[in-house]
Amino acid sequence: MACNEAGCIVQCSLCKRIQIAFGTTAVNFSINQYEQFSVHVKNTYLTCEHKGFPDLKMIQVSLNSEHISMVLTYNELSKLVHILTEAEIIMEATEILNDNTSSAYN
């Protein structure tokens, strides 16, 4: 669905689960979990500051377990937000196209 030099987001065409591979982390989400994660990441991005150190790993992003987090730099977080946004646009476009295709056959 979406990729950049830091990672990639893909969706299984059969089970519809979404996998994010970012840096050295790979996480598999249901659609609902993915949406929650995306909102969490974007809120973190909007509220955090790099305080002059955009390449210092100091931003913690919780995953779908209370015991596991990603620790990112501000620049990495920015790249993650970018691919999340790109993936969401592609998912919305795919949903619209699928809706239009299915209604065309009815």
C-alpha cells in the first residue's frame, strides 16, 4: 500500500490484516487496531517536540501491547506519519472503487 525508505505498510488481500514494517520493527494489526495505532502515532507527532535533536531516539510509541513500544527519532516519526497517511489514502480510494464496482453490478 505505502512505502518509503524507512518502512512499508501492506494489507493481506485475504484476511485484510495490515502489516507495518518500519525500521527493525514489524507489527501485524487488524483494521481496527491499525486505525487506533495510526491515530495514536499522528497525535504523538502533533504533540511532541524534537527540542533541537531530530535524530535522537527519544519518542516512545506504544504498540498493541502494553509491554512493547517503538522508540523513534522525530525524523523517523515524521516518516512513519507520512506512510500511514499515504496508506490511509490508498485504503479509502480502494474502498470507494470497490463500492463503485459492486454497485455497478447491482
